[in-house]
Amino acid sequence: MPDSAKFYLTTPIYYVNARPHIGHTYTTVVADAIARRKRSIGIDTWFLTGTDEHGQKIERSAKQAGCSPQEFADRVSAEFRRLWDRMGLTYDDFIRTTEPRHKQAVQKLFALLRDNGYIYKGSYTGQYCVYDELYVEAPPGAPCPDCGRPTETVSEENYFFKLSAFERKLLEFYDQNPEFIRPETRRNEVISFVKSGLRDLSVSRTSFNWGIPVPGDEKHVIYVWMDALANYITALGWGTDDHSQFNKFWPADLHIVGKEISRFHCVYWPAFLMAAGLPVPKSIVAHGWLLFEESKMSKSRGNIVRAETILDVLGADALRYFLLREIVFGNDGSFSFDALVQRYNADLANGYGNLVSRTLSMIGRYFNGIVPEPVADQATSIHTQAPEVIATFAQHFDALDFSRALETAWAMVAATDGYLTATAPWKKPDSLTEEQQQALRSTVLYNAAESIRIITALVYPVIPDATAKVWAQLGLGDIRTADLRGLTWGGLQPGTTLGELAPLFPRADKEAITRMSELEQKNTPAANASSKTKHEGRISKLHSLIDGLAVAMAESTNETSTILAFESAIAETLRETGGGGRQHSTTPPDLAPGTQNPPPTPESASPAPSFSSGVGSVPGAPPLPAAPHTGTVVAPSATPATSGDKITIDDFAKVELRVAQIKVAERVPKADKLLRLEVDLGNETRQVLAGIAESYSPESLIGRKIVLVANLAPRKLRGFESNGMVVAATGADGKAVLATFAEEIEIGARLK
Ligand code: MSP
């Protein structure tokens, strides 16, 4: 079979320490849409998903749940599978890393790498992040530089993989295969990570035993990432007696992953494969995060939305459409019930759904449900637009730009709607005879139905349930088995009898948002909060408010408006949390009706408190920091210190200034001036947020040496922890200019 006639695509295999949420659903829905499109155009497609079930994190979660790791994994893995089935996702295989077919093959892979001389035994003492299942560079007691969680000191005799041997090979490979890592920002990050030097990787553990034993040395278990990544080949039967699927589908055409695991997929995975003498995947695409309330949706942050909530109220197509239309693939994107309902109503209920219903019901009314023959030559814009719409949709979809592909298809929905309105086939102008009117109607309704057929064929991979109904209503049978290749205008045969008409997307009212919020709260234990957790909620809300102020101050050029905005945010938070005595217009959520505070006195109805005095009076609120920071010290350009500001040398010695090198730089969603940096301090990597996005593009910063205030207490900004401050001056134009060095200087050096 020629290579292009097959397509093997995968999602990450999801950890079973947490139930699925719409972050996981996002990746899996994207993969499903791609798989459906490939199949519909005749490509032999294999779509793999599954669950990642080994490791200390899962062992501990099982212990907490009071069951064995296997029972725990069985339960959560089944939840993933149930959800995917309920959504009708068309995966061809679901691999579980606790299955014998996987375990045996992983042991073979380990043995092969060892036989090939790429695995050796050594010993290692270091900080281990249980959550990330990774040794990290951090001093004992320090948090994980990646996720901020506590690390543990672990001393182990380990097997090591000679990752260092692949530095040059990987760089050459990336160079020769520009499509291997997408998008460009991830590619640059990975390349700069590899260029900064690869150390050998510890690939076994003895500190816990919920894993696959190292063959021949069973007190070790194989590193979870080696175990997990191997799923992409073990699911195809590699390492078993039957290699036929492997021979047919490997190398993978596309691994879809979230951006936080691009390093594992783009560095470790190809290195393992090269060491095993196996072909590497053709392409890895790392998408952005789904954010909820401005930070990454995740179990640990407690800001999760479950797909089930949306399925119960609006159905799977609504969720699929929203995820693919609203979020620009590759970027982070926000989820909210409001935005979901807005999209649903505008594009699905009022757009596509309404177009189908008005067109097909008119064919029912005027032509007895039989597709009419276009007789009059009504040169229509939809007719002439069709070839371009088909080509542009394909081009965007195949480049994984789903949002623009859907925009293109919905432009055709709007054009067809406009065409119907302009030609008004339900009216009979006096200027036309009965016969002329019938000819016009036939043509207009044929054209509208044909346009619907084309739109339906294009968007089938995204909204499969609704399009299957429309296909049947058009009298065309089962869309899942239809060959949608070579889509051209005129495919709908006049004389076709329409199927039974049924509504597609009933309009959602405000009630839908309330229902989803309520369902979600029922689903989330935090919603049944005791007063203690409510109190914690207030504190955390106020914390994020203060973070917000810090960000706003750094981003703003107009302090007065920042302060005003902040004041109103405080007032809002006080109202929401019931934490302040000044805003009595709504019932605080934890007060039963009838127990409200007394009505406002003239004094209490005065303007919202200013942030310097108001926050201090809020129960549970921490004091405001004297100088909120965004990780950037920007020295005022024009105000020299007065003598009263002078400090002693001991004061200065308290500030630890160090040379750091920027390894990763990316924009922070919805913060125009903020960048998220990962900087190397020689013996550790730190995450720092810096308000320099207006002066520097993220790409221009990679590899740059900067000065970092290294001993600043960590702060949380926009949901990210900032561990230090970047030193910069403010230029005359108000832009930040980074402090830098004219001579070569090693990373980590202290400034005195
Ligand atoms: N088990 C590893 C992956 C091993 S693959 C060989 C893992 N599992 S995970 O359960 O944490 O899933 C991470 C993946 O889930 C992300 O890479 C992404 O595909 C998806 N997402 C989880 N949360 C997400 C968001 N909030 N937003 C977008 N995708 C998210 O890492």
C-alpha cells in the first residue's frame, strides 16, 4: 500500500489518577475529527487512544482510595472508555499499559535498547517529582521547577538511557524534518532544549513497584515515560508474534499531544526509537491548553469541567463544534458555558440547523419531499462559491487549522441563507406566472439543498451526529459509510426522496447555562463545600485578585484606570464571596434567604474600598504586598534615590542576583505584557513571569542571558507561579530593556 493511503494517529494515553475532563476530551475529539475525515476520503486510518496506568502517582491514588492499583486503574480507565463511547468517538484501539500485550513488548524494547548498548546501570541521587514522574534539577526541599509541587529526595541505583548520544542526531533530524514538530514555537523550544545539552536519562525506578519490571532485574521497574511512549508501537503488535499491524501502520503519521508533554514526545521518544533501530514518527503536533477561569484546567487546580455536563444539556456535537471552532488549534483557549451556548445558538441552532430545517421543510411543502430539478438558470453565488469553499476547507482542515476550516464552511451557510432570503421561494411575485414561480422555486430549493449537502459532507468530521441526521434527511443514507471524496457541485440527484425531517439543534436559553453550572457543581466535590472550604475559596479568590492587580499594574500605562478596575473587581469579589460588609444588594451565597445583612447605611453604600485600605478589612484576605511584582524589576528611569532611601551593604547582600539563561519563553494568555519564562540557573530551572512582552518577542529571548533576582519568595500570577524577577530598566519610551552582559559569563554566576 502506498504510504499516503494509510494514516496512523494517536492521542496521549491519559493517566488514570483522575477522571476525564474536557481537557482530555479536547485532544481526543480533535483526533476523532481527523480520523473521520481521513476515513471519509478513503484513507486507511488507525486511531489509537488509551490509558497510562503505572507509576507512583497512581499507586498513591489507589492507596488513598483504599484499593489495589489494578482495581483503581480498571475503574478510571473504564470511565475514559465509557465517556469516549458515549461521545461516539471512533478510536480503533484503546490500549491500557497494564495489558499483557503492552507489558511484554515494553520489556522487549528495554532489552533491545540494553542489547544495543544504550542502557547502562549507574546510581543517582536527586530530587524527584512524583507528579511529573521525573527527576528534576532542584536542591533538596525545593519545589518542582515544572509544576511547583514538592519534590522528594530519592537515591537509587538506576538504569540509564544514553540520551546524550542522540544530541547531534536529533538536531540533524529536526533540521531535515521541519514538519516533525509543530507548531513552530514548540519546535524552537525543543531545539533549544536539545542544543543546551542532553544528559543521560534514568529509565528505571526501585523506590516503588507499580510498573513493568526490568527484564532480568526485577527489583527495578521501567520508567513510566518509557513504558507510556512505547504504547504507540505495542498497540500495533510490535514485540509480539504478529507484527502485521505494525508493518502496515508504523511510523505514526501524527501524534497529537498537549504542549506540556512535547519534550517527552519530541526528544525522548525519537531517541528511544533511534536506539532501537526503528523509524521515528512523521509528525508530532502539540496543542495549547484549555483554560477555565484563566488557568489550565486540571484536577489539582480544581477548575475542571466535565464533558458529561455538556453532553447532558447540549449534546456531543455542541461540545465538538465549540472545541474545534472556538479554539485556534495550537494556542491556548478559554472555555466558558456562556461562550459555549453563544456559539451553539449562533452557529448551530440559528445557522446550520435553521438552514437545513427551512430548506427541507420547503421541499416538503412545495415538492412533496422530493428533491426538485433546477430548471431556471439562476446564476447563484453559492453555486460558484462551492469549489473554492471545498478546497479552502480541505486546505485548512488538513493543516489542522480547524477553526478557519469551520469559518469557511459557515460562510457558505450564511451565503445559502442569504440566497434563500434574497430569492424568497415562498413568495409569488405578481410579475411571475405560476409556472415561472414553480421553476424558480425548484432551482432555488435544489441549490439550497445541494449547498447543504456539500456543507454537511465537509463538516461531518466535526459534528457527526447532526450531519448523519441531515444526510439521512437528504435521502442519502448513512454518512459514516459514504465516500466523500471528490466532492463537487451537482451530486444531489433531483428526484431523491427526502427522509423524515427532525429538529437538529433546539435553541438553548439562559436556563441551559444554569443547568450546566449546577450539574458541574454536583459533579465537583468542592461545590458541596463545608464552611471551611468556602472560607478557603474566599482566600483563594482574593489571592487571585491580588495576582490580578500585580499583573494589571505591570501591564498598565494608566494607573488610575487600573486602580478603578481593581476596585470594582474587589467589590465584585466581595459580593460573590459574601466576604465584605459593604455590598448588600445580593444575598451572600452562604446565607439562607431571610438571613441577609441589614440594608446598606449611607456610609456602607459609599464607593467600593480603595485597594490600600479596603482589602485589609476583608476577613481572610492576606495583606497586600507593598510592591506587587510580575517578575520584572524595572528601575525607574528618572527618579534618583533620595538619601533617605539608601541601604547598607548588608541590605544589598540580602538580594541574590544571578545570571540565568532563558530556555523557554511564551506569551501568557490574555496578558498583553506578560511572558512566561523558564530560565536555567546552572543548578536548577525556574519559571518566572516577566512583564516584557511589549519589548521582546518570545522567540528572540531563547538562549539569552539575563539577571535574575533569585531569592524572591514565589508568587502566583495568572495561575502561574513566578520564582524570581528579571532585572530590566525602563527606557525613555516606557519599554523594558533587559540587563545584560558585554562579556561571556557563566550561567548561575552571582552579581555582587
Ligand atoms: N500519561 C501522560 C501521557 C503519556 S503519552 C505517551 C499524560 N497524561 S495526562 O492524563 O496528564 O494527559 C495529558 C494530556 O491530556 C495533554 O497532553 C492533553 O492532550 C490533554 N489535556 C489534559 N488537560 C488539558 C487541558 N487543560 N487542555 C488541553 N489539553 C489537556 O500526560
